[in-house]
Amino acid sequence: MTKVFAVAIAAILVGATAMASSEDDRQAVAALDTEYQAAVKANDASAMARILHDDMILVVGKGTVYTREDLLQGARNKDVIYERQDEIGSTQAVRLFGDDTAVVTALLWIKGTSGGQAFERKLWFSDTYVRTPGGWKYAFGQASITLPTEAQ
């Protein structure tokens, strides 16, 4: 009976450790994605570079593909000046897939100027993070087309 009890306690402890680890990962990725959005808003290419995976790509709603270097160069050049680049309220969700992949989804509100033209829109995005020896890295992003005004 003592062996059975010890095995049961060990199984409970292993399960609790895995849940704590998953929650820690979820919180770490959520914070990292929020940090990335703030870096984009500030055109902080060095912070973006620290978070982006070397092979990162972003696919936007109309199908245009941007590489890591495209994003970093855009920040360095200040191609877009952001007034807003913010996840809306409690829309952020982080889902873990195994030990090394996390997907963040959220509703994003962006407002600013690009090429002298003002813009403001809301869109959904999904950001995929992968665990690397250097920590979590943002590897793939996909943004929806601009939401219709009534859906915002």
C-alpha cells in the first residue's frame, strides 16, 4: 500500500509541476508578445531583433509576406509612425502546443501615419512563438485584413 501511495503522490507532483511550467510558459509568451507590440509601436529595432526568430515571417491580410529583415528595416527607417499599436483589453489568448510552440491571438488596434497618410484600423493577429536555446522567439505571424467598422 505504501508503494501505491508513493507512486500516486509522485504522479500528482509531476502533474502539478507540468501545469505550473505550462502556466509559466503561457505568461512568459504573453508578456513577450506584449513587449513586441510595444517595440513595434516605438520603432525599437533592437528590441524587435531580440524577440524575432532569425527565420521569422509575417503574412498580412492581403497576402504580402514580410521577413524579419523587412520588419527591422521598416522600424529603423520609421516607415510607420504609430500613435497606437495596442492589443485591445482582454482579447489576448496564449495557447501552448507541446513544450516548444505557443500561439498568441489578440485583437490589435493600430493608428498612425505611413508615407504621410494617416490610418486607423483594428485586426486580429496570430503570432507563433517557438522555444529555442535562447528562449522563446517569435517565428511566424499572420494578420487579418482590416475589420469592418461594425465588427470593431
